[in-house]
Amino acid sequence: APLAQWQQFCWRPPEENGLTAWATQFPSHGLGLACGFRTIALDIECRDERTRDHLVGVADELLSRTSLARVGQSPRIALIYACAEPIIGYRLPEHEILGVGAQVVIHGTHEGSGQPYRWIRESTPWDTRVADLPAVTQNDIAAYVRAIAPVLGFDSVKLQIDERVAAR
């Protein structure tokens, strides 16, 4: 990996001179946003546009509409939110909640589509402060996951057990 131990940037920002050095050293690499402490991403990976639109609608309703929405390989989409507290992620069928220790690519070329990542709502990470994004809690994410469970065809009862284990 070009940048070993990148997960440290989930809880602390990199030094500015480090960013400049990496951009020089790895000019053809993408850029990821470390998740979990300051930001999270709902990485909606379903291939059906109607299902994707429904999941985005649930997120907009339950978590508030975020101005940061990224597409790499349509119809897949990532929605970026601020964290009101550290957020533990979930791996679901055709959907990931990218929390502590994960990253979401915000710049570069999508490996599968060969197309550059695009920002499709009114903002980009380059012109948006984290403080301007809707802030979510672990409970907000759990409510979202329970709401989408039937749409993605899995049992939310299992998730409640997983949440109790994660809370220990």
C-alpha cells in the first residue's frame, strides 16, 4: 500500500506537508477520506436505480439531506455526513456504512468504470466544511439500517444483537 497505516487519519488529520509529499510521490493515485470520527459515508452499492433512489430517500429523510453525494460507477452512490460522535460501520448486502477505520474515495478514477469520481449534488469536498454537513450519531445510523433492512432483504433482529455486542 502506498500509505501504510492510513487509518490513523480517521482520528487525526495529516500534516499539510505530508499531503504535499504524497501528491508528489503518488500523482496517479486517488484520494480517500478517512471515516469514523469526523465523517462517515453511506456507500450504497446496489445496481438497481430504483432501490438506490429509495435508500437515498430514506437517508435524506432520517439523517437529513447531505450536500455531498459521490458517484464512481453508476448507479452506486456514496453520501457523506459529519459525525456527532465516533461511528462504527456496518457491512450490509449491497451497502456499507463506512465508519471507524474505513475510507471513502473522494478523488481519482473508479477502478471498475474507468471514469473519474463525480460529485452530483451542490457541493464537493473541496468547498465544504465538515461542520456544514448534517451530523449523525450511532443511534441515527442504527435507525437508518433498521429502516432499510427490509429493502435489502435482511433481518434487523440480527442487527440489534450486533449493536449490543458493538456497544461493549
